[in-house]
Amino acid sequence: MTSPHRLLADATGGVDPGPFALVRREGADHLDLFTGTVRPVDRLADIPLPDGPAGPRTLALVPYRQVTERGFACVDDGAPLECLEITGHARLPLDDALAALPDAPVRTTGAGFDVSDAEYADIVGRVLAEEIGRGEGANFVVHRTMRATVQGPPLVAALAALRRLLLRERGAYWTFVVHTGTRVLVGASPERHVSVDDGLVLMNPISGTFRHGGTADRAALLRFLADPKEVDELYMVLDEELKMMARVAERGGQVVGPYLKEMSHLAHTEYLLAGRGRLDVREVLRETMFAPTVTGSPMENACRVIARHEATGRRYYAGVLALLGRDEAGRQTLDAPILIRTAEISPAGELRVPVGATLVRHSTPEGEVAETHAKAAGVLAALGLRPDAPAPGPGPVQRLADDPEVRAALAARNAPLARFWLDQRPPGAVALAGLAGRRALIVDGEDTFTGMLAHQLRALGLAVEVTPWHATGPTDGHDLVVAGPGPGDPREVGQPKMAALRGLLAGRLAAGAPTLAVCLSHQLLAGLLGLPLHRRDAPYQGAQRDVTVFGASRRVGFYSTFTALADADRIATAYGPVELSRDPDDGAVHALRGPGFAGVQFHPESVLSRDGLAVLADVLAHLMSVPPGRSPVGSGHGTAERG
């Protein structure tokens, strides 16, 4: 292959060296140079990953529009899935790269956001009121794009921007330039989406943004770490990525962290999720399209919400760069950062820098506008569109995360969370007597919390299947049916999903067959029992509360906008007497149970439900005539079966 120095000399001199990628991975003292040929493919399954010696095989540029592979909605802009089939790989020491890259300012004209601050603030307000406020989900990311025109050769501008990012940005997971001939991408992404190495699957949800502009204030950072909005943001994306890990790792994901990710203009909070899996890495990519930190939750409906509120397609924003290869034993490997903090430059010099903010129930329009400016600051500074952060001084960088109070504040975030997802336990540690060989069917209402619920029920001893609401079929062969959560208004009983779930529940009640309803399905069950349904004035999306559940105090997590109401603790129904656990202030029904059925408004499977496993053990004791949960399940501090 052409030497790295020759390739960079050609590119800097205006000679197209052909397709290549130059990548510095987090902590590396060198850059990897990949060269080869580029070809587009239609599907993730078509990404080439041939056998052969150990090493990288393909670098894929995966656009956001690939979510259509999963049947999800998007504004389809036609951005292609391009694959750099790697035929050459060399390493370039960091100092050599800095010396070879062009040391010149990037010049642009006509810079401006395609959606103004005022327009973006209006979109934020509508999403809060019309989507989160109406039960469509817990959080959503809506993007806007800084556009400009690059003066001079686009590849030279991208390489100059790369040099500034290498010098000025810190904490990036990947800092890179990718040149395919049809486009150039340059960026410094802070976030690993998913990686696979030796069967270990890792995901890295990052959320919560502390804006400091290069001069961090310790007291302000401590206030940020205690801010309920920032805490809730991270918890919600943690839950959403645990849903993904439930699909690609055999025992789901174990939570490690949280940590502080420090960058030049801002800092983020993050977790690491780890689990063991055997899927083809291309299937891992497909099952994890795309990160909730750039879409929202629940995922399928988040894509619908994005399509409703974004006027233009996302192109590569929120997609991934995916480096696929093989290790010494021939096993597949994957390393895929999210395409954020990234600029795309066309051969004609058209520059696009997309950026988005995470909208949650605590959000304010002005706060989210400011967040989009802060998130774009690093790459915009590299492109000469914003002031640079202060240059790092001599000697090691002083890390805020090394401060004892900061470490303590981060550690304190785990205190209210479910130990099921944080701890390792031997197989069978929490299994209940009497469940071995018994089967459960979980019906998914378009919220893959059902995957996490499946892992918990398996840990308790059940054999579990999951099926979508529109393909349920007969349920006679199952000892338990769990009607799951999902977005939407449960009062719209004619809507196809609501009608299907109500029909499922009515049939199970009539047959007296053991049934558990969670969140949306709990609301539908309450409606069948004659209870009125009410939209909350303030959504409970990502809310954690201490509530009484059938006489026991439980700390649990809610993702709901609607609730059933009752004015008594017991009611008579056509299906027998029903016991209700109600809120003492407003009569909201947190849980109910009757002969052979039960419902919970909260999510026992959520990382927010510290006592969720204990609730499930008690419910199974009621529904399936098994002994109630023994310690530690029954203690209120559920533990996990992990491998």
C-alpha cells in the first residue's frame, strides 16, 4: 500500500489518493490508516466480512436510514451504506500524523443552522407537549444541522480539521477522517455504540451534558451531577440500551459505572454495559440500530416521532462507523462509534454538522437550544466556525473525575438502582421453587423492555418466549402470559394495538388463565375491569418513586403518561374481587390483582426499579402457586443471575 506519509502528502497537495480512513482510537498513541476500495451495499447483512488473517476487513459508513431494515420510520434521504473494503492497514505515530497533517485554518462561508434557535425551541415545546405529554415515549432526540460551504479542497479542509481535533479535543472514543470519494466525514465521537471482541459485547450509553467551555468549575460540576434532569437522562438511556443488550447478549447486560467523560468544551456522564453473545456482528449492528442517545425511547416509536418533527433526513448523523474484522482465532470483531460530533463534506464543499438534544419531561426549550450549540462546539471549532477551547497545558491533564467529591457523587447515582443489572450472581441464585419447566409468553406492545423482563423471568426459573402484539397466536400452551408495555393512549380502544391487547387480556380473564399486565397493558386491564383512565398532568416518564405494592414498600420506576384511578382498595368485578394498590394522594392505581391475574403500572424490569425483582417474585407467587420469594429476592434488593 501507499505509505501513510505519501498518502497524506498527496491529499494535502490536492491529489486524490483514493478511498482511505485515518482513525485514532481512544488512548492510542498512533492513528490507523485503512485503504482499499469502496462499494455500496443495501443491507447490513451484505457488509463483507471475509475469512483470512487476523485484522480489520471492512469499515462501513452506516446511515440513519438503515433503520428501515427493522421496519422503523424515517425521512428517507437516500444516503448510501458505503463499505471501505480494506486492502491496506498501516499505523502512523501521533506525532508523525500531526507533522504531516495540514496546519492551516479552515475557511467557510454562509454558515448557519437550517433550523433557527426560535424554530428549534418551538419544536422542543411541541415534542414535550404532544409526544412525551401524550404517552408516546420517555425521551426523544430531534436534530438540526449547521450548514456552510468550505473554501478550497474539501479533503484538505477535513485533514486540517482532524489535526485541530487531535490537538484540542480530548476524551473522544474515535477521532477520524473517512474519505470515500463521494463524501468526507471528519469528527471526534465521544461514544462507543457497540463493540464485540472474543464474544464480549460492550455498549456505552452517554447522556447528560455539562457545558464548561474549557474552564470547568468544580462546584458547578457537582450541581450538574445532582441535577434531576441530567440524572434522569442517563438512567433512561441506560434502560434503553439494556433493552438492546437483552437482544444481543445471552444474559443481558451488566452495568458498570457511572463515569465522567471529559472533553474540551463539555463533559458527559456515561455507563458501560457488558454481556456475552454469539450473534454475527452484522446482526448485532442490526439489532442495536440506533443508540437511544441519538433517537429516544421506546425505540420504534421514537423513530416515528423523529419522522414527524424533523423536516429533513439525518444522512449519517446518529448512524455508526463500523469496523469489522477477525481476531487470531478467526472470530468476528466489531468496533462501532456513533456518528455524532461529525461533519460531512461533499466533493463540492457543502458542509453539514448535525447535532441534537435529548428531550425529557424536565427539558426547557432554551436549555435544549443551548445544548445543541455546546455539543457542536468541538467540531465547529475545528472547522473555524467557533472559538477553540484553551489548548492543553504542559504535563498531564487534571481530570475532574479524580476529585473525591466527584467520584462520590457519581457512585451515589447507583444507590437507588436495581442490583439485578449491577451485580454478578451464579446461575440459579434467584430462581423460585416450582417454576422449573413452566413456560411464559411475553407479548411486546412495541417496547423492548420486554427483553429485559424476559431475562428477569428466566432468572426466576421460567422458560420464556417473546412475541410482538400483532403475531401473538394461541396462548393455551403457556403457564403464564405477560402483556407488555408500549407507547400510546390506552383510551383509544379502537386503535389496532390497543384492540389486540385488550382482546388478549379479555380472553385470558374469561379463561381464568394466569396473566400479568405491565404499564400500557396494566392500563388496558384496568379499563376492562371498569376503572377510569386519566392522563397525568405531569408525565411519569423516567420517574422513580417509593410506592406501596400490596402492603410492601417498593422503590420502582415509571414510564407512563396515563394511569387508572380508583377510590377504594377493593372492587367487585365480573372476574371476581380485585385488590388495588393506590396512591394515597390522587388514587392512581400502581398495581392490582385478582383471581389469576395481576397488573403493575411501573416497570419491574427497569434499572430504576430497585425492588422490581421482589415485586415479580410476589406476583408469580400469587399467579402460579409457588412459594414467595426468599432472600435476597424478597428483601427488596433484587439480585441478578449473571454469567
